[in-house]
Amino acid sequence: MYINLYPHKQLDKTKLFFSRSGLFFLTGGAYALTNEIWIREEGRLGWGLAAASVVSAGVAFLCIGLDKIPLKEAFFSMSPDQIRFRVTLYGKEQSLLWQDVASVNISRHQVVFCKKDGQLVTMRTSAIQTPELAHHVQTAIRLAAMEKRITVNEVQMGKFVTSSSS
């Protein structure tokens, strides 16, 4: 199962936001820098450096908006063997093997995987853009963990015993 957590329409809106913010910072910083260097009679080093940093931020935002600095894909992928996810555009990709998971704690805003070696891996479902999609991901994890007999929210999944009539 593969789910794109940041649909193309929302990604375009984010890029447009970065482009507009970049233009705003770039023009505002350029004006302030021009004012500090050429218009004012006495130069102020601190103000000039601050204006230069605003110009730098504007250039960086503009590069992100124009795809010169690419955004990573936010996704959730689950197979019978593993879970892979990245919930933010600049976040780190996480990968877990189901056989390494001891328990899963699912709350409203996050899913915490406790590995058998004691390490905790957190997936912030609150970072997913739509609540319905976050709920779908949580439900899929819950069902898969139950199927694999992994403890979910401190409730152990026992082995099913079938009785045979003799």
C-alpha cells in the first residue's frame, strides 16, 4: 500500500507560497540593503548584515518555489515486511521491519513504534495534511499490527486457537 501524503495540488500551493515569500524577502531585503549602502550617509554594519541575510532568505525561498531546491515527497508505504514513511517535505525517511516491532501506540496525533531493541520511532500523523488521510494511515497500521500479533495500545493480540471437534 502506498499513499502520497502531500497531493500535487497542495504541493503547488506550497511552492507558490515559497515563491511569493521569496519575492517579498528579496525585494524588501534589497531595498534595505540599498538604503544602507548607497542612500544613508553613515553605514551601519549590523543593519547591512541583517538586510543581506533577508536577501539570502529570499533567494533560498525563491529557489524552493521554483524547484531549484527540490522538495522531497511525503509518503506512507506499507508492505507485509516493512513500513516506510516521510510525513514532511524535508523530513527524514523512516523505515521499519515488522519483525523488529514489539508494540505500537496509536494516539490522535502520532503513532509510536517500539522496536524490540527498545528504540522508539515516532510518526507524527498530525503533520499529514488531511485528517481523513491521517485516520486512514492509523487504521491501516492498527489492522496490520493486529494481523501480525503485535501489541497495539498495550493490548496484546493473542494467538487464535481453533477448536476441532473430535
